[in-house]
Amino acid sequence: MTAQILAAATFCISATAIHVVSLVIAAVRLRRNAHAERPSHDDLPAVSLVRPLCGIEKYDRETLASTFTLDFRRCEILFCVASATDPVVPLIESMMAQHAGVGARLLIGDDRISANPKLNNVLKGWRAAKHDWVVLADSNVLLPRDYIEQLFASWRDDTGLVASPPIGARPQGLWAELECAFLNTYQARWQYVADAFGWGFAQGKTVLWRRGDLERAGGIEMLANEVAEDAASTKIVRGAGRKVRLVDRPFPQPLGYRGAGEVWYRQLRWARLRRASFFACFLPEALSGGALPMLALALAAPILGLAPALSVIFFALIWYGAETLLALAAGWHVSVRYPLVCLARDLLLPVLFVGGLFGDRFVWRGNEMQVARLRPRALPALNELAPVARRQLRSLRERML
């Protein structure tokens, strides 16, 4: 057995073990306190709920309406929109009229403190909030009736922030299922593994802040220190010696139809943001997914006396069968083609890693944004590969679109 074959076999076995262990950890973490009693309304402080709005998406009537049906009544509701001409304004005004007793307010204006349009939109809501506890929730998140109680159930004495990963739900079409494979059993899984070890990090879909914690760090304006406000939030909380914690049951984001380019560019944007904000955590993504271990097994199988095709099929059944079991256990989207969609995702992961590593620009809601460039002196070998990687990305993009 050559050293190369031994290395390939070792990599395959190690990657599979890490994969299965991560799925088990995520499943256990997701089921923690799943049936625990929620804190009583009388024991919880009043909350300001801020929801930034921009345009109309397919499920907005449902996700925005869920704001008005929360069980927790000591909740101030603030909707924020940058422009009075935004098409979401008539919709939210109609909902507010239908639920006049809730006392929601619509704030309009564009306070530019950063290149991040969402942070600019949220700023007025944060400043107008009356309460010491503030929840920031994206408009496309479906809020359960016990939403506030679930957030506080994860708060501990050492907590600086409670967040929830975005969980894809109700996909329509192959590409929306691919987005579920990215969001759920890949990204959310690893986020819960990190949380289980006390290394939780925020994603901006849902965030619970105690106002004083952020004010002591310099105020909400400090979130402009990073292109992504959730990355800035994580660094602020960790810098204060506190922890980011995740809710026990993440909140769904109905997807509907997604196009290939839409899914690709969203994942590419997130990859570039992760690379810019948490480079050391981004690097292992090059080896994540099942595609590379599967290739290693195919190369090592003949030397080990195994049939390559049967070995790869058996490997895929273990790898993606275990991932599908996690989705079932968590109550996330699963279909008969979900394992194949996960395989397609893993084939894209190495290309996505290269795109995230070398690219620095992206467009979000019509706004062109840029992350910090990869420093040539720090990684000279990688930068020599940049022109080749860019050509491969352009070729892939042309084929997808």
C-alpha cells in the first residue's frame, strides 16, 4: 500500500467519522429541552421586536402576519423600511390596521451608517425601541406563537446574544431543495455543533440583544465594523467574555421557488463573508462535504481489494442516509431526492470555497458590496491560483445560467 493510498483511506475514514459524530451532536443539541416548559410570561421582561422590510417575497403575507399572533403581549413591534415607496408599505399598513390592538408602528427612513442596507434600515428601530431587550428578526422568518419565550429559554447568565440559524422550509423545485441542503443539514448542523462546544456564532435572521450589552460596546453603530452585522455581533459578544447561544428549535424560513443563480450567488456571498470575518473557521470548508472523501475512497478501493463502484455506493448510503436521518429527527424538509440533492451540494462545495476565497465583491438587494481582499503576502501560493479559479467560476456560472 503506497503512502498516497494510505493517506486517501485515512482521510476517508476520518472524514466519515467526523461527519457522523457531527450529525449526532447536532441531533442531541436540537433535542435538548425540546419538551421543557417555557418560561412564564410573568417572569419575562418587556421586549421590542424590530423587523426590517425591503420589497415583497412570496411568503411575506404569512411571515409578517405571524408578528401579530405572538402569545407574548408585552412586545413592542417596530417595522422598518428605507423608502416610503417600497411595495411592502401598503401590505404592512393593511396588516397593522387589521391588528390595531397590537400597537405596531412603521418607521420609514434611511440612516446610512454603513455599506450594509439592512443595518441602516434597522438603526431607526433600535433607536426608537422603548425596552431594554430588543429582538431583530428578518421579514422572511416565520415566527411561532411562543417565539419570544423560545428566545429567552436559551438565555443564560453568561449569554450575550441568542440567535437562530435560518432553516429552509417549503421548497419548490430542485434548486430550492438544494438551498435546504445548504441551510439545514450542512450549515445549521455545524452551527449547532459549534454551539454545543460553547463556540456559538450569530446569524442575523433572528437576534435577541440586551440593549445595555451592545451600548457598552459602543452602540449599534459598532455593527458597522464588519460587512455582515451578525459577524460583528459575534465578535462584540466574544470580546465581552460572553457567549452566543442558539435557540433549541430554529425558526423556519419558507423558500418557495428558487433559481439556480439565486441559490449560487447567495451561497457565494455567504462564503465570502465567512472568509472575510472568520478566516480560520472558513479554511476547513475546503475539506467539508462527502465529495472529496468519496473520491479518496474510489482511489483507495482497488488497492484495498474493494470494488470502487460498490464502495462508493455504500459510502454514499452511510453519509447521506445519516444526514437525512438528522433532517427527519429535526423535523426539517426531507424528500425522496434529498440525498441526491445533498450530493449535488457537496460537489459544489469545493468550487464555492474557491469562489469565497478569491472573490471579494457581491450584490445584495441591489447594493454592490465588498469584503476585505485576500492579502497576497499572507497567502502567496493561493493567490497564484486565483486567475485559474476565477476562470473556473466564470465557466461554472455560464453553465448554470
